[in-house]
Amino acid sequence: MARPREFDEATALDAAVQHFWLYGYQSTSVRELAEAMGITSASLYNAFGDKRALFKQALARYIEISIEGRVIRSEGTHSSIVAVAAFFKDIVNYSLNDQNRKGCLLVNSALELNDDDVELKGIVVDIFAEIEAFFKRAIASGQEVGAVTCSLPASDLARLLLGALLGIRVLARVRPNRALLEGIARSALGLLQA
């Protein structure tokens, strides 16, 4: 009969997310992960699989908490372009409150992962596509009621917002200046006005 786990898997996974976020996938060893998670290497392997499998679970957890939660909150409480503005405000505030200047785990991963790791890169690409789809839904809704310019297709404007978002997350690591980050968001949102 298998012994019950002597640690909380969710807490250990959250610790792994933080460690990958701070140090990256490539630079992190299983030993360092186990130590950060407060478990043994054997427990890590038994509960989460190898480092790659744990990283996939960590990405999924980050997406669930950081991205999906933010999109759901923004869409659920605001209409069209107000949801996008709320999303950007939340991102800027979150970025500036991050004392470790970790940036975005997805952006960090996109820059770090090898081109031959199609599966892990695919996870990152898919979530960027989900964010773009959120922007496109909001823009299309705004265009229908005349609140957003129709000078460009919703898909092009959504890609512009995605670029601004990724720029904010990268700049927040090296120039965590509120005026800079809010200026980028304000300028991007200003281009949407009808």
C-alpha cells in the first residue's frame, strides 16, 4: 500500500512556479526545485514526474492564476474596451508591485526555451493566442457599438495590444517606471478610440 503524501501538492507546485519564474527552466536543477518546494527529489519525481513535466504543470498553474483569472475578471466585470483597459491597469500594477522584477513567466519562457522544444513553446504560443482572442472579442464588441475605431480589423488591433502587453511585461523588468508603463498602455488604448 502506498504511503500518503506528506506535503501539500498545490503549495509545492506554487513554490515550483516561483522558482521557475525567478531562475528560468534551463538554469534550474531538480535538486534546487525540490529544495525550493520543501520536498525530496524522490517526492518530486513521484508526485510531478521529471523537471519537464513539472515545468508544464507550473506553466499551467501560472496561466490559471495569472492569465486566465485576469481575463475572466476583466471580461466578467466590464464591457468591451473597458475590460481591456482594466486588464492593462491590472498588469501595470502587478508588474510594478513585483519586488523581484520577475516579469512574465510566459514571456521569460518564450525567450528561454529552445526552438526544438515544440511542445513547451506551443503552450506559450497558445496562451498568447488566448490573450489575443480576448482583445479581439473586446475590440469587435466595441466596433459593433461604435466605441472602437473600424479603421483597422479587430484582429490587427488585437495584435497591437498583444505587442503592447508583451512590451510592458519586458520593460517592467528593466525599467519599472509607472509613467512609462502606463504611457504604453494609454497610447495603445488610445489607438482604439473611434
